[in-house]
Amino acid sequence: MARHSLASTTLLVIAAALAASGASSGSCYGEGPEAVLDCFSAAYSDRDPTMLENVMAPDYTWVRVAPPEVDIYSREESVNSSVRMFLDPEVESVSLEFGEGYRVEACETPDTWRLEDVKAMLTVRMASVAEPRVTPLCVTFYVRKTSDTPLGYQVHREVFFEGNGCAGK
């Protein structure tokens, strides 16, 4: 899968400049709620806990659906799990890439959206294994706007479905 958009580098440079200038932190900056995809991708490929925490709202929850099981994780558990992977010396690289074709749906609450049917690919390359572990995912992100100038967004809930495709969720 291709990285979400070619604009991701530009968005990250803007976010870094805003952070350096003292603009409000704790957000992912971009032109729309789908900017969170670029922030998640960059957080994983750069193994950057701060960027990961910035894209996750304080009330963030992660719901993992792997039928017949459903697991719910707090923000702290989610961040800690990712950071352990980022810091694991056995992990050579990590990438989280999002495909095209998802839908952005406005929610009833103003300035909130769902990113529906987001196809993702998590790839983890370990030093001791020849082939990377590739996990296809289907994700729904629940996003809210955090600021107007600059436009900032955070994910407050993430529901991901393991396996190929989004059908049958």
C-alpha cells in the first residue's frame, strides 16, 4: 500500500515548525481530519512516541476486533505497547501505511468525524527474521478537531479489525 499522501512530509514539517514556535501541542495538524493518517504513519516510521501521543486524545481508546474476541485498551496501554515496540532493539523498522478509498463521515457532534473503511498495513521488520511481519488491518478512526488556527485534530477512538479487507465488520 502507498503512504496516505504525498503531502505527509509537508504536514510534518509544518507541525514541527508549529511546535518549535510554541503553537499548541497535542494535535495533528493538517487540512482535514484525514491528516491523522499521516501523523500515525510518521509516528510509526519515525518511532516517535511524542508524535504518537499528540495524535491520540486524552480520552483515546483502542478497540481491537479479532473475531470472536474484542479487546479494549486505554490510551496509556496503547501508547506503552507502541513505545515498547519502538524501543525494542530487535525491531529494525516499523511502518504503518494507509490505502486510499476510505470515507470521511461527519458525526452528529460538531467538528467530529469517522474515517471509515481505512485499509492499513502494519509492517514490522525484526533483526532475527528474514521476512517482515505484515499485518493487514481495517480501521475506523473517530476524530475531533482540537484547534482552528492551525487546524488540529486528534483521534479519540480507534477500532481496528484484523484480517484482509473491511467487509463483514
